[in-house]
Amino acid sequence: MRLFLDINVILDVLADRKPWVGKSAAVLSLLDHADVDGLVAAHSITTLFYLVSKHLGRKQALRSSSTSWTTSA
């Protein structure tokens, strides 16, 4: 199964935005299953960095962006 992730789901978890963080984390946890692939629009990566920088500061945004992002063919 493939899940196309809305940028807000990822942002909720990265920025610990309440009250949505719990449900968004549950959606992201679906990606732990081998048969589930998560997809985002290409522009989402830079947009996420910009928004996290605005919300949490550049230092935290750099920490958040150091997580592993993988692609599958």
C-alpha cells in the first residue's frame, strides 16, 4: 500500500503540534510496516524545513531534517 502524506501530518509530528500530534504520529507509524510506503510531494521537503524553521528555529529544523529519508523504486 502507498500513502501520500499531507505536509501537515509530518509537520504535526516534527513540531509536536497539539492536538493533532497523536493522530498524525499514528498515521506515520503505519510506515513501520514493510508493505506500506510513504510518499510526499517533492516540494514538501523544502516547505517542511521552512515551516519547522519558522516554528522551532533553524537549529531545531536542522536536527529534525537529519532523520533518514529513504525512497523506494
